[in-house]
Amino acid sequence: MAELVVALDFDDALDALNMATVLRGQISWVKVGLELFTMEGPRMLHSLKGLGYRVFLDLKLHDIPNTVSRATLACAKGGADLITVHLMGGEHMCRAALDALRTAPSRPLVFGVTVLTSLAEGELPGCQQSLPDLTRTLADHAEHWGLDGVVCSGRECAAIKAQHPDLRCLTPGIRMDYDGADDQKRVMTPAQAVASGSDFLVVGRPITRAADPVAAAAAILADMNAPF
Ligand code: C5P
């Protein structure tokens, strides 16, 4: 059963907690990203977990292995349930992140970011491969290096799942037909993403900027559960 994760892309705790409170009971997962974490820090995770949420801390770590290893352990100590590292950080960096968690009080899921859903074909500097090929190559590495899943667009899920059925896929770039794409390029509807095998659908603005976030979330959940 795929999970809807709502991205709390706000710049202060009050707005984020208000939204989390409004959506309570509808969803189990929320995402804390760079903006909110930079402004409010680890106490945000504590507050959201206090509301009963599981927290995806999406810092997309990408640095030298030592730095990523220490940051990964810090994320785990802060209570994150799911974290992200960039697969383009390479094998040593990704394995260092996993090794760091051996001493963690609890073990968050670690997903590797393949290619951002805001990038279209030809927009990744120096890349000779097509984006679907590059995404599949990176997913192969993710499995081999021992990560729990990958972040990809819904468009790449089916091919990744065909190759790696146990590797979980988390897909941003989710839009209903009537929504604008904003800065996302490789988008899919919730129903399409679920049909393609996505395990976690991440949605931000279509819910958090909607006039009625509860109705927007309900429509997305209904689409996720509709037979495709
Ligand atoms: O508002 P929207 O639904 O586009 O938000 C998508 C969320 O997913 C954002 O918080 C963004 O940081 C995140 N994300 C993404 N693409 C990735 C990884 C994460 O859009 N590859």
C-alpha cells in the first residue's frame, strides 16, 4: 500500500505544525526539507513525532564520506524515520552513511536520490546518458550498496521495480491533471505513480498551498486508490 507524504515546505514551525495538525488522521508521513530544517532545526522533528507522524527528513546529503556519515548519525539521533543521500555522492559516501547507522539509537530508512524530478532531458550538465538510463544505473548502485530505496520520478518506477522488486521507490513530482506542474518537469498523477509501483508519493504545494488542504489531500488519496 503506497503512502502519501506531505512536504511541509514552510519557513516557520507554526505554519508547519498548523498544516500537520489540519492533516492529522488523513496521512501518516510528513516531510521536513531544507527550508524548514534550516529555520527550525531538530525540534521540528520532535514536535511532528509528538503529533504521531513519521518524519521523512529530506536533506539530500551530498558531501565527503566523513561529513555525510556524521550528518546521517545526527539525523538518526534527531528521530528521522527516512533520510536521503545523493547517489551521485558515490559508493564510499553512501556506504559511510549506512555504516554510521550501526551505532544509531534507531535506524531510519536510507533512500538514494537518483535524478531530481525538476530536471528534464538535457538539463543535467555533462550527462551523456538519457535520464531514464541514468536513473536505472543509479538504482542498480543503490541496491548493490545496500540502500533501502531510491528517489525517482514516477516515470522511472516501473523499470526500476522490474529490475529490483525489493528496492522501494519514493516519487515527488506528483500532480493531479488539473494542477500546475510548478518547477517540476517529470510529473505523474497519483494513480499513475501507484500503478508504476511507487511506495511513497511526496506532495507539497498541491496540498499545502490549496485553499482547502484537507480536500486536496483527500482527492490525491482517492486517486491513489482508484483502479488505473
Ligand atoms: O510542491 P511539490 O509537490 O513540488 O514538492 C515536492 C517536494 O519533494 C519538495 O519538498 C522537494 O524538495 C521534494 N523533492 C523533489 N524532487 C526530488 C526529491 C525531493 O521534488 N527528487
